[in-house]
Amino acid sequence: MTNQNETGLEIGNAMAMSVLNAIQNPVVMVDEEGYVAFANWEAESFFGASASHLARHKIASLIPFGSPLLALIDQVRERRAAVNEYRVDLSSPRLGQEKLVDIYVAPVINTTGSVVIVIQERSMADKIDRQLTHRAAARSVTGLAAMLAHEIKNPLSGIRGAAQLLEQSAVDEDRALTRLICDETDRIVSLVDRMEVFSDERPVDRTPVNIHSVLDHVKAVAKAGFARHIRIGENYDPSLPAVYANRDQLVQVFLNLVKNAAEAIGERSDGEILLTTAYRPGMRLSIAGTREKISLPLEFCVQDNGPGVPADILPHLFDPFITTKTNGSGLGLALVAKIIGDHGGIIECDSQSNRTTFRVLMPASKDASSEDASINPTGKTI
């Protein structure tokens, strides 16, 4: 009987662990002395450390000094009743910027001083709101691009033709001026051509795509050119299902992101870019005007150790004509946001000093998503 009870207890504990690890919010148990007694997988991701590492630290050392969370824990211990606190700022160099969360703290039954903490990140809802703003900004460029194509490109072709005619009869010292006219008109036409991409409303031709082959191709191109002096690392989930996307457009997106990362790093000798893929179930995006929801379980990240994005630019980073580059047009990331939006996905940037991460969430292939989700429902590498 004793063995059966012990076996049943072990099964129950295993099931409880599975349930807690399946929850898509960080869950932490803190003992009477303030040490982390348990952390689920989402908590490991949130704090950037394994459960065994967290267990060696008090919760006070993992969160900002003087955080309201510590007062909540004391309040729960004193009253022996659960409390909620909304919009608590846990931003810190350790946890990252924009860590605005809702917190639920409750006492653990039959223990003295132990509490359980459930953290609900508000940033995802805010990111979705910003994503819709990015798409609206991209749509605003559509009309401008169509107007520019007609009102600017046609006169420019006449200016370039006239300059070419003048060049034929010009003396040598004047030919430099006619060549300058041609070069500058070509530059303006190239800029307008890039903007015309925003007016392309044709449906995206999508198929199941292996994201790792895309990232490997982008890495090879980068190492052969603009990122030859930078270390590019990988942290891939080998069990990841195919992404439902256009391969060429994905190459364009990640080549742009990796190039931006390389330019941010500059010539520093310890420059590093990290490409990661992961499965994040539970992320769903509602489609405007319908009851349909798109599941976005595939997460692809491009991370660099550059100086970071200025705080005043970060909220507008994907808007057209926003750039930190001296000679940048500010259309690269706007185009990236449009491509990801056309695929029904989300792109967001988290940035602080020495760590900038561009995170892309996209749908899995319709043929593989259900099967792979059942094989790897936790999102952890098997």
C-alpha cells in the first residue's frame, strides 16, 4: 500500500509540474526565507536563468531594488490572502526594458510564509497595439508611393534624358556636372522604386518554408560581405515546424535585420549577432472584422550586442522615414514590418545597451502546425 501511495504521489507531482510548465505565464514559488523554491519554464525565460540557478537566489535579488512586488509578498504573508497588482514596472538591466506586468500573489496552503507569484506581461498587448500602428503607417505610405511614381518618376526621366543629351556636346569640365545630374536622378528613382513596394497589395504567394535554411542562407551572405568581421551564433529549435511564408521575402526580412545589426555593431572587435528560433504556443492574434484568430507560435529573433536603439526612436522604429543612420532612408524596417504584416505576423524590437533583439512571431504551416504542436506543445527543444 505504501509503495502504491508513493507511486501515486510521484505521478501527481509529475502531473502538477506538467501543468505548471504548460502555463504561458511565469509562475514562481518563494519560501519563507525569500528564496525561489520553484520556477516554471516561462519563469526561467522571464528571468533569463534556469530553475536551479534561480533556487540559489532570493527573489529580492532578481527584481529591481524597492520593487512593489516585495511589499506585495509581505502583505500576503501578513494577511494570508491573495492580492493583485496591475501595471507593476519590473524594468531593469537584468530583465530588460518595458517590463510592465500584472502580478498575482497568493499564500501557499499548509506552508508557513511561502507564496506563489504569477506574472502576466502586459507588453504583448502593447506590442500588438504598436504593430497595428506600424501597419497603418505602412498603408499611409502606399498612397504616397503611388503619387510619387507618377508625379516624380516621369519628370525625372525627362531630366535624365536632357542631361545625357547635354553630355554629348559638353566640354570635359562640364561633363562631371551632367554625370552628377544623371547619378542624382537615378538615386531618386531608386528611392521611389523602394517606396512603390508599399503599394503592392497582391496576395503573398506562401508555401511551407524551413526557417533554418533561410537563416543559414542569410548567415552565409552576411559572412561573405558586410558581417565578415562579426561572429554570428545560432540557437535553433530543431523540432520547429515549417513556417507558412514566402521564402524570398523572408530572406529579404532577415537579411535586412542582420545587416542592421552588423551596422549597429560597427567595427568593434567583440561584435556578435545571435540568431534564435523557438516554439511559443498560446500566442494568437485576432483578425479585424472577423472572429478568426491566427496562431503565431513560431518565434525568430535577431540579437546583437551593439549600443542599442535610442529610447526616443524605439516606439517609432518601424515607421517610414525613421532612421538612426546618417545616410539612411528610413524605409528598410518599414518594409520589414509590411512584409511580416502581410504574412499575418508580428515584429517587435526590445533594446537596451549592448543587447538589441528583433523578435518575429509568425504562423506555422497549415499542414504541419497541428502535428508539430502535439509533438512539442511546450515549445522546449526535445
